[in-house]
Amino acid sequence: MNPEPVIQLIDVQKRFGSQNVLKGVSLSIFEGKTTVVVGASGQGKSLIIKHILGLVKPDSGKVLVYGKDVNKIRKKELKEIRSNFGVLFQNAALFDSMTVFDNVALPLRERTRAKEGEIKTVVNEKLSLMELEGSNDKYPAQLSGGMRKRVGLARALVLNPKVVFFDEPTTGLDVALSNEMYRVFFRTQTKLSYTAVIVSHDVPKILKLADYVALMHNGVVQDCLSPEDFQTSDNPAIREFVQKTMGYIYESEQVEG
Amino acid sequence: MPILRFFEKFGDISLYYVNQAGRMGIFLFVVIVNIIKFPYYKISHITKQIYIIGALSIFVIIFTGAFTGMVISLQGYNTLRKFSSEGLLGSAVALSLIRELGPVLTALMVTGRAGSAICAEIGIMRNSEQIDALECMAIDPHKYILAPKFIASVVSMPLLTAIFDVVGIFSGYMIGVGLLGANEGSFFSSMYKDVEFSDIYMGFVKSVCFGILVVWICSAKGYYVHMERRGGFGAEGVSRVTTSAVVLSSVLILVSDYFITSLLL
């Protein structure tokens, strides 16, 4: 039997103008597990993360984090809940007028009473975990895409959060850098044992890291299954997705050889 | 039907502007609450903003103040001479600068120099998800980004206005007395006799109000760039919203100037 989920979306609906993006999304995220939300572009995958973070309010439905509805609690409580979160944004969302060191140090400086010496130790430790030693004084514009993402992850992990959200962690990276990003993810999760929510369309590679895989299709989560069950699911939408993303490139098996 | 479409469009636009006004009002309230509320911000955040908004504006304020004082003196001397009242040149220059031109022109210059920069900076932060990132780190952007800018603007504006007034009066003296030959004694005695504390007070109140107005409009416009009616996305969205922030601030400075004057006179 599964333990109590730390995050639960219950029948979440969201409309932007005439576009009905989320048509009743229900999803549970379990502690210490890695849940991957997959789906084609424009299906509202990132919107799910924004709902959990309380950045977007649903038109209807509930978003429960540690049993509290993030849309019905006071700002102070929301702040407390968010203090358990770390987020790696799609474009890393680094503060472009700050150096790498200052970006990673920001949560420590603003949210803790740590002294500058302690901050330096923690930041350097996180940067070395990301293999970013020697980049302390660089600005985000001077970094490659992969390095920016790793700085974003270092910043997300600097306060040792319980839940970390990854919004398209490998978008815009080449194969080698994507693999490096996954290795960094695996290394940090093993070390810090956080709950991970990953939004990605990097199938099948992402399935290797997942404990659960959920498919967003037609504005709803079709199902949330283990990677093995996901690949053999009878759900037509999942089957179609698996075939499209993991099937043969050529039209017949024979041609593929 | 075209008439119905017209009313639909009209209603849509009206609702948008009512919404925007409400949003900006709430924004101002939230920032003021965050300024007062514990925990307080680091002094380094405020000094950095005073440097950006205030110190970096000093040169342009001295320059505009000097030429404003010079032209008032030139115009004033030639007008007063028609009535043989050149002796009043000092009070004319000082009063027009202290009560009106000092606060208004300083505010307009700060809008152009620092207000536009504030709007663009916050707009870019919004569009590149930096503000979302702050919220996700449980750091309140109202406290971290906006409160120091508000405090810096309210502190800087009266000081810049004072510099503008002093430079303007001095350059008016140089032109009136040094170049046009007005009597030096009458220049200072008329100024000493006619400028009262209420004039200084009016200039001070105006500069504080303009300080709040500039930083409020410019930061709110940048903060809500994603809610702009014509789309606030990308570089074009930020440039559009910066232009509209500068125009709106400038217009509101002139409008509020009239109302503050009528209240304090």
C-alpha cells in the first residue's frame, strides 16, 4: 500500500481565455519518490508545477501540499510550505545581474541567519557537487546552457529542500549535457534523498530515473504508473505516446532492421 | 451587430483599466505594508538603490537645474525690466524653482533616468521568471526588490530637488547679476524677504509625493508586465510597458502637481 502523498492535485481545472488547458487533473506525489510528468508540448505539464507552487490559481479543484490547500491558506503558510521546495526552472531563472556565487547564496542570505563564512562553505559545497568549481565569479550570461541549469539546481538545493521540481531539465541541452544533467540529478537525489517532480518530454531516457510516470494528454493525467507498467499500459493515449516516443523511426520493423 | 461589438469592446477596455487601477492600488498597499513589517531589510539593499536612483541622477539634475535657473533668470529679468522691477529677480527665480520647477523637473528627470530603468529591470525579471523564482524560494519580491526601491526613491527625490533648487538659484544669480547686470543686493534681499518656510514645505511635500508616484507607477508596470492587454512578452513587451510607465508617470506628476498646489496654497 502506498504511503500518504505529500502533494495531491484533485480535479484541477484551468482555463486561459477560450483555451481549456487543464480539464480535471488529478495526481499524487509520494515522499522520496521521483514522479515524472510526460506529454507532448503545450499540454500544460509546467502548469501543474506552477499550480503546486501556488504561482497559478486553479479555476476549480484542489492542490494539497502536506494536506493543506495552497489556494486557501494564508500567505505566511504558503511561504512556509514553499520553504520546503526547490525549483529548477525551464530557463534556470538565474538572477542575471548577480554572479554564480551570489545566485546560489541568495536563499541563504535572505532566509537564514548564516554568517558569510558559513554561506561560502555551503555554496562552494553545492557548486562542487554540480562540478562547477571555479565559476563563482562568472555571470549567468557567461555560462553555457548546461552550466546555467546546474547553477539553477545548486540554488534549488542550497537549503536542502524536501521536494524539488524540475521543469524540463534537459530542454535545449545536447545529448552529452542531458546525460550529465541526469547524472547530477541522480547523484544529488541519492545524497539528499528529496522527493522529485520532473516535467519532461525526454522519453525514454527520463523513464530510467522515474519511480512513477504520469502522462498529460487532452488536459488530464491519463494515468500515473511505474515505468514498467507505463510501457505496457492498455490505456490508448499512453500506448500511442509510448509508440510515438519509443517506437521505430522507420515505418516498418523490417526497414528498421 | 457593429454597435454591440463597439459596446463589447468598450466594456472590455473599461474593465481592463479598472482592473489595472485596482491591481496597482493593491500593489502600493502591499509594498507599504512590507516596508513597515518586520523583518526589516538589509541596509545595503537600500543604499544600493539610493546610489542607483539618487547618486547616479545627480549629474543630470545639476545640468538641468543650471539651465532651468539660467533661462528663468533671463526671461524674468527681461519681463521685470518692463515694469522696472528688476530687484524682484531673486525672489522670482527662487520661488518658481522652490515651489514648482524644482520638484516637477526633478521628478520628470528621475522618471526618465531611473523610473524607466526600474520598470525595465522588474519587467525583465518578471518575463525571465526571476520573480517566480524568488517566490518559490519563499523570498517576498515586494520586500526584497520593491521595498528598497520605494524607500530609496522617497529619500532621494527631496535631496535631488534640493540640489536642483540650489544649482538653479545659483545659475540664475550668475546670469541675472553676472551677465545681465541686476543688482546683487536686491537679488538676495528680495529672495530672503519673499521665500517663506511654507514655500520650502510645499516643494518638499511635492518631491516626496512625486518620489512615491514615480517608483510606484514604474515598478507596478514592470511587475505586472505579463498582464498587459496588448501582451507583455519578450523584449518588445518590456519596451512597450517601459514607455507607458514613463508617459503615465510624467502625466501623473503634472496632474498631481496641480492638486497638491491647490491643497497647500
